[in-house]
Amino acid sequence: MTVRKAIEIAGIVQGVGFRPFIYRLANENNLSGFITNTSAGVSIEVEGAAEAVEKFISRLPKEAPPLARITSVSITDRPANHETGFRIVPSRAGEERTVLISPDVAICIDCLRELLNPADRRFRYPFINCTNCGPRYTIVRDIPYDRARTSMAVFPMCAECQREYDDPGDRRFHAQPNACWECGPHVELWNRAGKRVETADPILRTVELLAAGESVAVKGLGGFHLAVDARNQESVARLRERKRRVEKPFAIMVPTIAGADEYCWLDDASRTIMQSPAHPIVLLKKKQPERLASSVAPFNRDLGVFLPYTPLHHLLFAGERLSALVMTSGNLSEEPIAIDNAEAVERLHGLADYFLVHNREILLRADDSVVRVVLGGARQARRSRGYVPAPIFLKEELPSLLAVGGELKNTICITRGSEAFLSQHIGDLENLESYKFFESTVAGLKRILEVDPKLLAYDLHPEYFSTEWALEQDDVERVGVQHHHAHIASCMAENHLDGPVIGVALDGTGYGTDGNIWGGEVMVADYHGFHRLVHLDYVPMPGGAAAIMEPRRMAISYLFHHFGMAFWEFDVPFTRGLNRQRSEILLRLVQQEINSPLTSSTGRLFDAVAALAGIREKVNYEAQAAIELEAAMQEDSKDVPYPFAIRADDGGWIIDSHPMFVVLVRDLRDGVPCGAISHRFHLGFVDALVRAVEMVHGRSGINQVCLSGGSFQNRFLLERTCQHLEAGHFEVFTQSEVPCGDGGLSLGQAMVAGHRHAK
């Protein structure tokens, strides 16, 4: 019996070799019909013996290409038309765009083998790719995903590339970026003035320059990197000075996993993530003694390491003259990464000595993603290249809306049905270039998804640029969402929870509903609202935002808060080192309530402890003091946790740090090592959190706990809190698909706004 079936498939099914896979599968089962890309995914019709059609349908999801992600399959009967042969027909556009675009994918093993094979026609061709690898999102201009709608449209294929492109049996069948030496993009080496350097091999000359200590801006998939030899102390230090990046760690690229193993400790999970199609930066513990320049990641126990993910990257390491390269974003600190050749020369001419450029246009900038392994799994610290624009799949459908995130580590989120699309990492909205990137990302994601949201979610902080932008939009319904409620909602969304849950939200800064700066909160929450039941005790931030960059201010504030002026009598290194006159100016700000907002921030508490312990009185980047406090920890099973009190207050409780500071000051007076102080503090803080959750459980009966906020990027804090809560039979939920910090904030905003609107 002959039957015909129409099969509509949605998901990541374009640009991943899906059509040639279907072509081969249909022919193996002797079926006729066709497949075409649509704006919703792919449309297939197959005709043949009923048994063969059923076998085709059964095999389809099981044998789909590794980069494909099928989200829905719809099958309907069609009358047989007795055609012969199976065809791949041209793409057709539709009224509704629901196709999912693949993220950019690292070079596959087959292309890498050809790249390094002198007998292959693409030997050392820096843009080699196939349907299993190469650029995707960063070259897309529109959908459906066809060459004419990418930045490869300006490169007509030569006869041989066209033959591969047209052959369903070829690995490059309908590989949209397909190209070779004859017809594709090419690289050039430019000097600092943007003038072409005459050389027979620009890449080989670049290797020579890097080995000689020069810095080179290298154009990649989502933008430029600034590269120097990671073993050359002088080169790394010079790049730091030029980039105005005083101590924030640089990421390094190494040629192989074995190379990573030379500098860092790897486990199986880290190895798997590093070699995944995304090839993110993975945060790994350094081996001692360090074998790289000491200024690569000073005062930090971890190193961000990643593998080459483009052919060009592999060619930089091919001659084995370089074993590790600093590969940091091509920008001045806190600006967006440069993507255009002329833009790079203009913005980076003071940072790079040379420019290795190419003429394939980057349409969508994307920084490298950053991942750390905690509790045996990958957790996003920065979600960008390799992961975006794959959606977060929600438990239910939401109205189409736009959420614009926060001020730091900004991302935006657009929802479409049961899919939430988080943008690539935009960064800190602190300058005009970042603000322009934010606006272009909003416009670009709306265009590609063909969504025009009429609902807009934003943070309550009145001075955030994203909030100011949202409040200027008059043609949409606007919904303000409290910062820490959004963190918990983000964790709930990723874990498909409805709530209510006990939410533990810990970070540095978030505008509270009482006008104070929150950051150490335990609440009962669902998507519709929240009730804060526990928070860290409020203390003033002398000088406001200035206290974030000067942890000593928070140490002084905490000492004065708990001990009054008597703290001057403490015979500890911190107080002995204070300038009394300057410190008393800060105290007058506190006493007179001038520019000293109250905060319950976890980040500011960690800052105060770090300053008192002698780790860091001033910082050069966000959370530096807390990071170094964790890094200084020396674990000892005999260490006793520092004591925190929990006292009743206004229908809830306050985590009171007074007894902790009493013991901390005593340890400082007695000369207890910094590593032990850090360990005892972390143990005590975890103990206080667990007791707070138990008290909220006692009142609410809720057993599900969501942990979110940037402070949970502290590995010890996350692991120990999870372990202790689970030992107490709580069901604990954390985040891995999106960052627990502000990079995941927009997802939570979207969930809260969508549910409030539907209520």
C-alpha cells in the first residue's frame, strides 16, 4: 500500500546538514517526495510503501545530525501523487518566522583534517567549513538561512564549491558558508595604520610577530581578539596597560587539550565542555608553579582556557612556535568587541601593533562564552558565542514580550510562544558604544525572530540605562520587575517550576522595593510576586557606588555599624593601616546619611571581610575582592564556622553579622592566617543561609529552593549550600543554561512580566 505523509519539523534544523540527512534517509527507504526550508523549520513530504514510510519516520529523530535540535514534529496524511525520486527544493518564506538558527560551531574534525592535509585543495584555507561546523548566527542577515541571506552572499562559489554545494551526498551540501581559496574570503595583515603588510603568508607572518612579542588584533567569528604570547611577561603587561585592564584575568587559547592540561587541572567534565561544538572558555584551576606570564591572571587561582574554534586559530598554532596565546576581547575595557575592519583599526590602533583581518563581514557581534564546572556540570558565567541564539524552552507559552535586563552583564530576552531567546552577552551599559550595541541587539533580535513585542519588562533601578530606555518606549505596556525576584524567576523558568519556591538571591547590587540596595535575600516567590522574609542586616555604603570599588569603605562601615567608634581601639592590621582623617570623613557621611545608601548586599559583606583579612582594600574590576577571598581559602576540617545570628524583625528575620565580626576581629588580633579566616567565614555564611531557609520552610511549608544571583558563581558557596540543603531534604534548583548572575536577569524579567500580564 502506497501512502504519502507531510512532516513539518521545527527546531534547529537549518544550517546543520538536516536536508542532506533527510535526502539520504528517504533514498535508503526508497521514498519519493521533497524537503524544503521554511520560515518555521523544514517541510517534508514522503511517499512510498507504508512500512517504509513508518521506518523513515521512526529513524528520523534518532539519527538526526548532531547539531540539529528538533522541538516539534507534525505529521499529516496527503494523497499519493505517484511522483518519482526525492528532491531538495528551494527554500520558501512564510508569514510566521519560527525557525531556530544554529549557534556558531567550532571547526569539525573532518574539516580540521583537510585544513592540515597538504594534498587537500583547502590546505591551510582559513575559512574551511561544512554542514557540521563553521559560522552561523554571526553571518545571518535574515531567514530562512540561505547563502543569499548571509554575509557570504558576496562570494559567488567557484565550480568545484558549487558542485559540492549541490551534491546531497557531499558533506558540504547546502553548507551556506562553503568556500575555498579560489572563491571565498581571504585574510590580510595590516599595520597599525590599517595599511596592508606585503607578505606571502599573512598567517605565518602573524605567528612570527606574536612569537617576537608583538600584539595582534585577530578577526574571528564574532569579533576581534587581542592576541599576545601568553608566556611573554613583557607583552602581556604591555597589553594590560594599553587595554586599561589592570588586573582582571585574561583568557588564554591553547592548541589542544594536552596544552590545557599543561597549565591547569582538568576533569572529565571540563574536557568534554572544552571540546564541545561551542568551544567556550572554561574556568580551570591553575597548576603551580605557573608556567605562563604571571600577569595573565594575577591574584586568581583560576584561568580561563579555550581551544581554537576557527580554522584561522588552528593555523596560528600549526607551526608549534606558540603554545598559548592571550586571546582577549578586542576592545577597551567595558566597550563592545570590535567586528568591522575599519572600526577595529580606529578603536584598537592604540592596543594592537598589527591587524590580521578578513573580508567576511561579521553581522552580529558575539563574545566568547564562559563556563565553569560546578557539581559535575557546566554552568554558564557568560552565555554568548556557541550557545546563542538557541532558545530556552519554557514550560508554557507567554505573550510576545521584550525584557531588557540590568545594567551589568546585560542581555535582553524576547519570548515567542514557549521559547525564550536570550541575546548574546552585551556587557556593562556604561558607555555610548555599549548602549548602541544594546539598541542594535534589540532591533536585530526582533527582526530575525519577526516579533514586535507589545509588552516590555525592565529593572526597577531608576538609573539603569536599560530602565531609562524602557521608560522612553511609549508604544508598549511596561512592567517593572524587582531585581532579585527576576533572579529567582530565571532559575524557576530554567527548571520548569511554577512555584511558589523559597528563593535565595545573593549578589552585589539590586534596587529594593524599599529604596535600599538589596543583595542578600531569602524570599517566597512565584512568577506573580514575592515576599521577602529574610535579609542580611542593612549597613551604609559610604560614598554610594564608590564603596563597590573600595572594599575598605565597607569594612569601616561594618566595624562602625557593629562597634561604634570603639573599633579604632582594635589592635588589628586593618585599623592600624587606616588613615584616620580620611576614614572619619567617610564616617561623617554615614552619620549624616549623606550619599550612604543602606545595603543588604552579599557582595558588600564579602568585600568587608576581604578588606579586613588584608586581601584587597581597593579593586580593579567587579567582585575582585570576593573572588580573591574565595581563592585565598585554605580548607581544614577542624575549622569552626564563624557565627551569624538570625533575629526576628518586622514579620521576618535578619541575618545579623555582629557575632561573626566579633570572632573575625579576635582572629585578626591573634594572627590567624587569611586562608583560615576565609574558610571560617564561608562556612559560617553557608550555615546562616541554610538556617534561614529552614526558618522560611517552617513558616511556609515550601520544600523547593531556588539559588540565584551572581554571588553563587562562588564555587564553594554554591556547592556547600546545595549539599547542606539537600542533606536537610530540600529539593534544590540551580542554573546551568543561563548565568545565575545578571546575564540571566532578562529571562526572569520576561517570566514575571508575562505572568502578570496574563493574570
